[in-house]
Amino acid sequence: MTPRGTACKKTRTLAELAPGARAVVRKVSGEPELLRRLMELGFVPGTQITLVRRAPMGDPIELRLRGTHFSIRTSEADRIDVDPD
Amino acid sequence: MSIPTDLAAVAPSPAEGLDRRPETHRRLRRKLVAIAGGPNCGKSTLFNKLTGLRQKVANYPGVTVEKKAGFCTLTRGSTVEVLDLPGTYSLRPGSPDEVVVRDVLLGVQADTPLPDLTLLVLDATCLERQLYLCMQLIEIGRPVVVALNMMDTAEEEGIHVDAALLERAFGAPVVPISGRTGSGLRELREAMEQEVGPPRPVTRALAAPLREAAETVAGMLPTAGPLAGLSRFHVAMALLLDEGENDSLMRAVPHAVRREVLALRSRLDAEVPEWRSHEPIGHYRAIEDLIRRATLRVKPEDSMRQRIDRVLTHRVFGPVIFIAFMAVIFQSLFMWATPLMNAIDFGVSALGRFIGPALPAGPIRSLVVDGAIAGVGAVVTFVPQIAFLFLFISLMEDSGYLARAAFIMDRLMRSVGLSGRAFIPLLSSFACAIPGIMATRTIDNRRDRLTTILIAPFMSCSARLPVYALLIGAFIPNRSVLGFLNLPGLVLFCLYVLGILAAVVVAWALKRTALRGARPLYVMELPPYRVPSLRSVLLTVRDRAGLFVQKAGTVILAVSIVLWFLASYPKNAEVKPLEKELRKVEQTASEAQARGQRAEAAAGRAQAVHLENEIAGVSLRDSFAGRAGRLIEPAIAPLGFDWKIGIALLSSFAAREVMVSTMATVYNLGDADQTSVSLREKLRHAEDPRTGERSYSPLMAVSLMVFFVLACQCMSTVAVVRRETNSWGWPIFMVVMMNALAWIASFAVFQGGRMLGLG
């Protein structure tokens, strides 16, 4: 592993992914209610997520996880830390 | 985990019970089956298939969540009652809909007994996301039958699901079905008929802090009472995780348990801040394992969906297609519905002509023909447009395009402080603000929901369509614009746009003043594209058109008759001799007809028409309605409206579409047994008796339509807002705000138009 490779493995948020990129959920943060809703929909640590596309105006984004497509705003996607897959 | 398997041990035996009557009653009543499932799982289609046309829609008491119930006959001839619960991802409630689902399934919903069986509908094409609800439901410990829906589609898409393995894992019958083709429904009915035991909860890990807390609460739960037939562990989990403090579930347990739950919650918050994640993490570990064992994907994900989405959500094409689609809907809405409307109009006139002569001239004939038939007829005429609108809405919803529209619109909706979720209630409000406002229940955030409720009535609802159609038909020439649009269609489109603009401005203002606050969580599923089921689309159209007619049949008929009375009484002294003369003229005309003197008969009939109009004019000027209309005339004259429009405006507070039947009553009095002049003609040629000029101009029509776009003139909307906001403050605010806006806008249109010389 080159130092550059290690840098690539650094945790980013879901909102920073490029369309088509895949990542694994590392941590979800936020108020308890928001956290619970996200978790119930399957955003639990270890879940593989693909950012499918961005909406015409750049926001929200379309995600694919657990065989389902969800649309989520970048402000919320920012609270989901991911490791690139 | 302590899950009671021997339910008889905790359930009170009937012999011991002091009050035996409820127990007997419980035995005698029909078996109750609740249908649960996630959004887009095909639950409603299955409900329709099972119940056929034997269903009724009501509300759960105290809330505005729709309660859809029906009856289903099983294979051996027994009948069960079926309850279609709102779609939900989880049993932990976040909205009133979800509270109802939890309360029904736990048996604490006031008017609904604990279901004998829960029918869980799972979409086999995206099983993983739905197993969360499944795990929670099975954990309740009540009998469950799983309907594995869309099995045929799953096979086509290359997804194999091992139903037998799921059956073993849940300890509950799993029946593969297809709601679309109806295959597997016979087996499902058979499974519903059998005695189903409690399912077996799927083993899953649960982190110690939450598990121990739940066990403590479970140990404190009473062995009798409302929650006794359920898994005590699940009830404990629900109490801890549902965030309620004094909700229906908390009230169902003794005070000591409630205190303990609150204490445990604050202790967990302090010691293990992430304790609420323990349930989802544990469930999803078990779900992942189950999915690995029970499903097999042999083909990669559908590329068709990708290709369609690439176009429909494209940065440029997406919004363009969306707007074009909306424009086409309203253009065709106006043009396709016209022939049907004309046919109904013709039928209603024929009915009046047929029944009228059979009744004696005078108050009775007038009541039946001018009050009842003309009033209801004028409203029924517009059913085709309502049906077309709902056809488009349900096609969009069932095909999956509605979610894409929300995806495209979200950024825009956010600029007024709303979410893409508000788009669906607002779109529904184009048909009627009542279901639209009720659909705001899916918006979790209170401020977002209030804003959406307050702007929903600006969407031009189907009740405004009759008004628009009448005025456009009467005053807007059928000319083509730019070669491919027609002017009436274009005007209609502009009215819809005006409503949307008003909503945007008001939402923007509200979000910056009275309803400021943090943004809520916004997550929406983008379902796969599906070919809509014709049956389900037509059922929606029938339901919605039916609701409109029902409203027309009761409220409108009643209002029409009251208005007929207000417009006919008190009788002016001048009317009596005129009526006497009319009877004489009619008598002479029919005698002439009998003798075969056609020319004389025709002259007599023409004289009768003239007399009838005179009677109408005299009666109306002096009637209660005429007086009220004249009373407000000074306030509405700057908008171009005369006192007759004033009558229509006042009466349309009952419901906007009443304006049309009011105009019909106002102008048709005594003119129904020979309806040669339609209402549109009447309006176009109406003259001001004081000046002899035409009363109404196209400019007045535009001003009036603008007024109808913006004004809150619907009693039912006010009532539903009162109920949804649980206050009188908001509906009163809404009425004042909307009507002030309407007056100002109409004033600007009429006076501005006159200054430009358009009057």
C-alpha cells in the first residue's frame, strides 16, 4: 500500500461520493429520532451503499442499498460516514 | 428472551371472568385479518383482490388516518373481516399512520379489536428492505401469514426466493402470490382459513444494555389486560423504543411500568447513548443472514430501470419531460372530457324536459326541475374531468413516476422550505384539497406539514374545474395559439400555474415567519418501474369520482335546494299575476298544439319563456339571496362582480362547485321545461337591466377565475384543516389570508385590465 492508497481509504461522508461509487457505512450520527429512522431503513454500519445518481439540481441523491433505491438529501447523507469499498 | 408460548396460561379463562358478555361477543364476531406491509409492496392491490367491491373507507377515531375495511370469503365459505393498514417500514412509530399500525397490531387501538391474524405482504423483488417490519411483526407473537407478493416479477428479474426456507425460519405460513395476475390467491385464502399458531421469532443478537432493560420491563408487565396475549418481550421493546410518554401504548400499562420505562430510557441515554441502534443493528444482522440463505440473484439488477431513469431524471430532459407531461395532462383533460360533459349535460336537460311537464307549474315544478335536477346535474357534468385527472395521478403513482417527480422537484420544493414529500399531497390537492391535506400525515415534521396544509388549497382542485370550465367555455374563444395549443386549454393551464405560484410565495413567507425551524429527515423510496394494473387504476378513479358524486349528491343537493329557496322566497307581490298569466299562456299554447295550430303554439311558448324570465328576475331581485348579494356588491364591484356573482360567491363557501349550480339556479328559474339556452349562453348574454349593457365581459371572467384560484371558499377544507391542526387558529388564519389575497389579485386584474382598455 502506498501512502496515497492509505489516504484514499480515509473515511468520507456519503454526500461526497461520486455517482456510481460504492462505499460501506462506518458510522451514522445525528439526533436520536433521525438516527433511528436511518437505521430502520438499513443504514447500519457495515452496509454496502452505491450512490446511483444526483437529482437534476444536484440534490437529493439516489442511493442503492439492500436491493432498494432511496432518495436522500445531501444534508442527511453528510451525517453518514463511509469507507470507500 | 422470554416469549410466552403457552398463551392459555396468561389469558383469563372465560369461566373465571365476571363479565362473560364481551367474551361471548368476541367469539361470535367475524375473524379479523389485518393486512400489514411496507409502502409499494402491493398491499392495496391484494386488499382489492381479496375484498372485491365489498369494502368501506372510514377514519380511525380521533385521528385522520384512513381505515379501509372489507369482507373476504374464504375457500370453505366462511367470511373474515379484512383491515388494510397504512404502509410502514417499521413498527416503531414516527407519524400518526404508524401509530395506528402499531396500536392495531398490539390491540390498543380504541375501536379495533386485536386482529386474529396478520397478513404480512412482502414484495419478493426487494425482500431485504421489508424483512425489518417482518422481524418486528413476528416478534409480537400473534399469528401471521406471509404473502410473498410479485413472485412472478421476481422470477422474471432473476431473483429466486426460497419460500419454504422462509416458512421454516418464521414458523409461519409463507404463500407465494401475484397480486397482479391473482395466482396463489386460492392458497392464500386456504392459509387464512387454517388455525395458525404464533410464529417463531428469528434468533438475532441484541446488545446487552437494551436486552436487559427490555427483560426488566417484560418482567413487570401484568399477566392480564389488554397486552396479555402478546410477547411480553416485544411489548417491553415497544415501550422502551417508541418514544411515547403518554400515548396509547403507555396508557395501556400500569403506572409503575410507565415510570420504570421512563427511568430506564434516561439511564440508557446517560450510559449507552447509542442504545436505540441496538434493535436495527441486531435485526439487520439476522436479515442479512436470512437473505443469504433464502434468496439467489441469478441476473444482475434490471438495466431497464437504469435506462429509463437515465432519461426521466436527466439533468435537462428530466424537468423538461416532467413539465411537458403536466401540460399535456391539463390540455387533454380539457379536450377529452368535453364530449362526455356535453353528453351528460344533454342527458340532464332531457331529464328536466321529461319530468317538468309532468309536474304542475309553480313551486313544485320549480323545486324539482330548477332546484334539484339543475343543481345536481350541473355538478355531475364535471365528473369526466375528475375521472381523467385521477386517471393520470394514479397512473403516475402506480408506474413509479410519481416518486421520480418528487426526486426532481425536491430541490425546488426546498427553496420554499418544503420537501419532495410535500409534492404528493400538493399534487393530490389538484384533485381535491381534502385528500391532499389528509395525505400530509406522511410528513413527519410538524412545521413542514402545517405549511403544506396551508398552501394545499391554492392548488386548483377538481371542484374549481366546473367553475373554470363554465367561465372559460362562456367567455374564452376557442382559438389556437402558436399553432398547437388552444386558447381555452392555455388559460386553464395558466390558472393552475397561478395557484402554484401563490402557494410558493405563501410557503416561502410562512417558512420565514410563523413556521421557522430545523429541516426534517427526508428519505423516499424510488420504487422500480411497473406497468400499472388497469383494475387498480380504475378502482382509484371510481373511488375518487364516487366520493365527488357522493358529495354532490348530499351537500350540493341540499345547498341547491336551500339556495333555490333563498332565491325564490320571499315571493314578491308582482309575481302572482305573472304566474297566473303564465299558466293561461301555457294552457292556450297546449290547446293550440292540440288543435294542430303550430304557429300559434310556438308563439305561445315563446311568450311563456319571456314570462318565466320575467318571473325569475322579479323573484330574484327581491329574494333573500338577492338581498345578500346586493349587500356585498359594494365590496366586490371593484373586482367586476355584480350582485348575482355575489350570490354565487356567498353560496360557494359551502363548496366551490356550488357556484355553478347557483348560477344555474339563478339563471334557470322558470326556464327548465324548454331548456333551449344553456347556462354558458345565459352568462354570455346576461344584461344589466340598469344600463342594458352586457353584465359580464371576458375580463370579469378572468378576474372571477383568479378569485376562485386564490380564495378559500370551501367549508370542507376549513373543517379538515381544523381537524388536522387540532386548532381553530390555523383554519381561521387560512380563510383570512386566502380571501385577502384573492381580493387583492382580482382587484389588480380587473382594474389593471380596464386601464389597459381590456374591459
